[in-house]
Amino acid sequence: MPNLDPQRLVFLDETWGKTNRTPTHGYAPRGERLVDAAPYGHGHPATFVGALRADGIIAPMVLDGVRNGAAFLAYVEQVLVPALRPGAVVRKHWRMENCLHWQLDVTFGEDASRIQKRHGAENFALLRRLALALLKRHPGKGSMRTKRYQATLDVAFLGEILKRES
């Protein structure tokens, strides 16, 4: 596809978050009361669906709850199609992202991570991807989770995973 104009490409994506994850407790100086606001914290997931084009995000939509087939069809018909330019090439990247995300969650419990301080979340996400790449590179037949566990028990196996093949 060398003749494909990058300006015509549009990628669909979605993400979600639970709104009840706002901390309910915190720290304040001794003798002072901690007061803060929690936005939109009704406890249900909120889904953000949007399309990414070379010049930015188009057709953003927030759903109250999880995305289902009817909601996605309504998004495509009522929000996405009117925002597209003639000749646009629309792709979804859920398949690629979901495979990687599923693997990271199964192997490292990424969804359960509670790291929030400074750049800790981004740093650990990078380390998880690096570790997953090293585990995938190992020729053994075990699952990624099994290889990870085995590396914690056996220093020689950890050395096999970390050695670089030329």
C-alpha cells in the first residue's frame, strides 16, 4: 500500500474507566480536614469511543456504561460517518490492542495495577512490555505466565530469558 495517503487513514479506538475509583480517604495536615470533590462518581463504567486521524481526534463520544453492538452502530451512523471525509479509509485497532492488552493482563495483572505516583504507571507499563517481549523471545513451550513464574524460581532460567541471541 505505498500509494495510500496517510491523510485518508482513520483509526477507531475505545477506552473505558470506572468512575468509582476516586479515593475516599486522604491525608491532610494535622488538625485540618481534607476536603475534595469526586467528579461523576456513580460507580458505572464510562466508555470513550473516538476516531484518530493525522490531524487529530474526530467523532468523540462518551457512553454511560459499556459499549455494545447497538451503541456502536449508533456511533458509526450518527457520529462517525458525518465526520468522515470522502475517500477515508477506516480501520479499527481493537484486535491488535486487545491481543497485547490481554497478554499483559494475564501475564502481569496489568488491569489490577494500582501504581499512580508520578511516572510510575508509564514506567511499569514499559517494563511489562519489555518483559513480555523477552518472554516471547524465549523458545520454550510454556505459557508466558508459566515462563514468568519459572524465572522467579530459577536463576538459570532467568539467565536464558535475558541472554541476547546474536
